[in-house]
Amino acid sequence: MLIIAAFKWFSLNDKFYAMPEFDTAHVKSIVLLGHAGSGKTTLTECMLYEAGLINRRGTVAEKNTVSDYHELEQERGNSIFSKLLHTKWRGYKINIIDTPGYDDFVGEVISALRVADTGVMLLNAVNGVEVTTDIIWDYTEQFKTPMIFAINKLDDDDADFDRTVAEAKNHFGSKVQVVQYPRQQGAGFHEIIDVLRMTMYKFKDTGGKPEKLPIPDDEKAKADELHRELVEAIASNDETLMEKYFDKGELDEDEMKVGLKKAMINHDIFPLFCLSAERNMGSGRLMGFIDNVCPSANEMPPQKTIKNEDLPCDEKGPACMFIYKTVSEPHVGELSFFKVYSGCIKSGMELENESTGVSEKINQLFLVEGNKRTNVNELCAGDIGATLKLKNTHVNNTLHAKGRSYELKPIEFPPPNITVAVESTKKGEEEKLSQALHQLREEDPTLIVEFSPELKQMLIHAQGDMHLAVAKWKIEHNFKIEIKFEKPRIPYRETIRREADATYRHKKQSGGAGQFGEVFMRIEPWYEGIAEPHGLNVRGRDTYDLDWGGKLIFYNCIVGGAIDARFLPSILKGVMEKMHNGPLTGSYARDIRVCVYDGKMHPVDSNDISFKIAGLQAFRQAFKDADPQILEPVYKVEVLCPDDLTGAVMGDLQTRRAIVEGIDAERNFQKITAKVPLAEMDGYSSSLRSLTQGRAKFRSTFSEYAPVPYDLQRKLMDEYNKTEKEEVV
């Protein structure tokens, strides 16, 4: 596949560099969005082909597209990573970011949206508006990205343009305005009627450049009605155009373009186009609309810094760029993708990282075309490119000219949905695995890695099963480490439900000074507003907010000097040690009030260790007599699914001990809200995908700790006791 570089060239130190032809006003950056299978990668091929940058359109099936070049994408048959490409069309440069369509890779979508000037949302004419489309839409509204809808696959026998438009309007509002509609659908699709230009485009079976024809008489009434709706929508968002519309009863094409651009920037109109990307029908008109109507970066509202200051997109302004993505390339290093938001970035320039204060030298600048890179000497405001080997710069960092102080607002990535424990299958590779996980985290901010001292496991928090599968593939192929995922241990908590007293005497004599300490202790469940201890003389009270949640309230109720005050910290230390390793399952204990009210000591043999042991054992005995309770983490789970799948999703949740709290309509989907124990969430991502054929999505967030059922508590205690006995043996 031939890629032709559309640049001027110059020589520097006997090396040739491409020099951009385009100023800020002539650079457009778009992001292709949509559910998996909507045709984003195929449309990208059409755009490159129509512009003459490739001489043959690749296909996903043949594994030869410019965008899906990664081995893993070709193996799985779908996009996994966002890809930066560009094309040249009628005097404009169009940067294209092709994004994955599965919610597991939403981080790739969000970062691309952050730097795009316009989004193109592809809708599958067969399936209509799908769940991932809705999820992505929420982010487009967050960024206020100007949006175009494109209904693709109109050549499919099951295509339904009218239903898809109706769903789009139901989901995204009346701002969705039809600019094109198909004269026919299915295998015979080859004519598109454009109500902005009031022209019909007639394509050959092979697609490509269409013939422009007058609108047929039998379509005139429909086209006129849609044209009138479009004109009124444009005019209603601009007072000047509204006056012209009232005066003339019409707007000319140039006036409509001006009005459309303004309305798109304000998120007031979302134009809708027709496509068959597979047969290359409609892509040229879409590209023409992008360069003719869609805004450049300098026409968009200024970027905001974290100090809420404006940073206009001006190529004559101070140099400033924002890192939105990093990729580690074997034998090359870290490739950082960025957008220039002000000034011009030149090769050899030194910039300051506002987050770290470190100076970074830009040694090389690249235009990127999938897996190919072209050296350039300069990239100006509004453009997107890449550079290599920034030592201390990461995603969300702002680099700017020295003497300035700009830090652009960072991308906020969604929290993870699932967690697994990871370990190497071979001993001695722990450090190597840790380095690999750190590198993955650098590339993918939605992948969170931590070692849990509580669970004694290395944990990976991810968006879903496919997200984890990609992480596993990278570790095994890029870092040559064989790993396995395991179900993470559950971070249970232990507490008590009634008051209990215990006494423990620690006495040890082995020649010389011995050990002696005796502690009388009362423990009670603690809660806000609890009354002071009854029947005890309170001498002192300390409150400890526990790192793992809940509280420990420690009372000194000693009278008559039975135990010196100097030994109380040792008793507390023993109690705290046992709360770190609870008596029932070894889990953290919480929300307990401890009162030390009596004891004995020896003038010679009593010491700190004696009272620490006595305190620990007294607490342990009292705990088991105080109606102990194991608590489990419960998560709030929200599932978004089509109406016809609601029953199946609820049935599956109920097998997981879920408490369904409600079902609400959200756009055209049903949102099921439930409380589900974390212990029952293992494998839920893959189960939901299998149950709904990928038509449902979920989000989960920690809600609370709740008591486990009695039978489960007995099982957990028996398993723990068995493990302790095995360790002793």
C-alpha cells in the first residue's frame, strides 16, 4: 500500500524533512467514533484513498488497513488502540483519529476527543443507536465537541435509515438535522440526496466520485421539506440569519455554511450524512463538509488552563502543547502524541513541563500515518503530531515555552470496572513484571496497577475483560513474561455486635527477668452517638480513624494504679495488631470501642512486650465472645441495556445476591441499578457481554460494607481456620 506524503521538503544537515503546507486555519482534526462494527476503520481507508494518499483501499477482513496495523488488532478483527492519520483535501489538512468501538477501550476514545475539533459519530443502519454510542455521547457533551452523524452500511439488506434517524433524534435530541438521505437502501443503494446543496449524488457500483444530478421529481417534495427544516434550524440559532430568512424566505449555501459552523461550535446542530464506507459512497462529500464547514482549532473557544485562564489557538502565540497519548515502541522508546494549542513547535526547541518543572528538548517531530512516521521541522497551533523520548513527560502534561506558566485542564478518565490479581508463572520475575505493569500504566491511564498489602496481591483494575486480555497480551509478547490472572481476594472487614469482657494474663519465666502482664478489657460495637461506657471510671479517651475505614475508640478506665499508664500504649499496640489481622478471617477489624479497666503488673517482670501480648490476646478472646460479624464490600452496579434484555440481565444479577434498587429509562435504554457483593462480581463483564451479545454496558462503584449471610460467614471462618492449621503444621 503506497502512502504519498503531501508536504514540501527542505534539507537540514544533509537530512530531508517535510515542511507543513498548512496554517492553523487550514488544519482540521476529526475523531471517528461509534460502536464496534460501525465502520470507522473502513471509512478511514476511504478518506485516505479519496485523497490519493493510498492507491488501494484495505479491508478489516484482509488485515491490510492503514489504521488497524497492530498484530493484536489483526488477530482479533477490531480496533483496540486509537490511531492518528491525516489526509489532504482541497487545500485543507484533515487529521483523523480512528478510535475503538468497545467500551473496554474508552480511554482511547476520551483522549482522542480531548484533542479533536470535530467528532464524526458513525451509526450502523442495521442496528441503529447502540449502547457504546450513548456512552461515547456523554463524553462529546462533556468536551462540547462539534458533532456530525453519519449513517453507514446503507447498502445492507437490513438497513433502515428512517428508524436510525428516529433513534438518533430520540437519543440525542432534535438538534440532529438531516443533511442527506438515501434514495434507496439495501443492495441497490447508490444515490444520495443532499438537502443542503439540493443535489443528488449518483454513484457507480464501485463507488468513488459520484455524478451530480438534479433531485428527481418524485423526491422533490421530501427534499424541499427537509431543506426547509435544515434552513429553519440554522436560522433559529443566529439572529442575523433569521432576519435574512424572514426577508428572503431562504438562505443561500454560503449563508447556511456560516450558520452551520456557528451552530456546530455551540452544540446547537448535529448534521447527519449518508454512507456506504465499504463501497466508498459518500466519503468525499463528508470530507468536503469537514474542510468547508467544520471548525478549525482557532475557531473553537480558547482552551482553559487549570487556573481558568484562556489560551487562544494562535500560531503567533507562545508555544504550548498538550500530551494526550503515549505509546512504547520496542527498540525505539516512548512515542508521545500531542496537540499544539498555541504557537509553533519546532525541532530542537526546549520546552518546560508545567507539571514537573523539567525542561524537555524536542529532538524530533513527526506526522503520523498509522505505523508510519514522517519527519517534520515544525508543527503549528491546531495541528497534531508526535515526538520521541521525552524523559519526564506523561499523558495530561502541558509543555510550554520557558518563562510562561500554562497548564491545560487534564483529561479525566473513568474509574475501572473489574479487578484481577496478577502474578508471573515463574519465580523470580516479580521485579520484571512490576516494570512491565508500570509501562502499561504509562501508556493507558485507565489501567490502574497496585500492590495491596491487605490482600498481599498485585492487582490490575481495568475497564473490562477485553481490556485485561490486551494487557495480558502486551506483557507476554512485549515483555516476554508469562503471567496468570487470578480472582482477587475479597477485602472483608470484621466487627462485633454486642459487648464482651475478657481477661488475659501473660506470664513467662525462662531464667533471669521474666514477662508478666495481665489485662482486663471490655469491647463494644462503636457507632456515632454511643453513650459513655457504663459502670467504668473513664480516665482518658483516644479516637483513631483507621486507614481501612471505620474507627477504634480506646478508653483508659484504670483506677488505683493497677497498671502504669506507661503500659497503655503497648496494650493499644497489641489491640491494633489484632485489628490488622482480625480473629475471624485475618481481615481488618473496624468500629470497635475498647475499654481497659483493670489488670496487674509485676515490679520486675512487667514490660512493654508483656502488655502488648496481653492486650492482643484479651482483645482476641473478647472479640470472639462479642457476636462477631464479617462484613463484605458491596458495589453499586448500573447496567445500561436494551429493553428486551432487561429481564435476562436482572435474572443474572439476582443469581449474584444482588438487591435491585430500581429500573429507569435512560434515553432508549433501561438502566438497572443494583447493590451487588464484590465476591459475586467475578466474571460479570464477560457474562454480561455473552448474555447480551455486547449490547449492554455496566459501571460499578464501591457503595458500602454490609454483613455477610450466616452460612457464608461460617464457610469463611472454616476456610481461614483450616489455612491457619496448615500453616502451623
